[in-house]
Amino acid sequence: MRNFLDGAASFCAALLTLLICGIPAWFTVQAVRTEAAPVWAYVAAGFLAVIGIILTLAFARKGLAGIAPTRQRRR
């Protein structure tokens, strides 16, 4: 049961990470498209999106393995 809850916590962390990194990156791209932000802001949005994807995949992998988000191994 503990591994299931740890995995669920990791999936929640993955979803939260996706939201925290994805929403600002999406709004930055929209701002550049409407010319409210300079074109170089695509670089910042790209870095934020890449970091978000990497962290989301890491938390999802931990979720599948039943590992808590703050741990490296199962309890």
C-alpha cells in the first residue's frame, strides 16, 4: 500500500510539474506570437519547456516504480 501511495504522490508531482512549467511556457509563446514579447523569449520558453518535460518524465518514472518523489529508492 505504501508503494502505491508513493507512486500516486510521484504522479501528482509529475502533473504539478507539467502545469508549473507548461503554462508559463505556453503563455510566453502566445505573447511572442502576438508581438507582446520579443522573439528571443522563445529561448526562455524552450528552456522552461525542456526542463518541465525532463522533470515530468522523471516523476512519472518514479510513479511507475512506486517511489516517492523525494526518494531515490523504495521504502
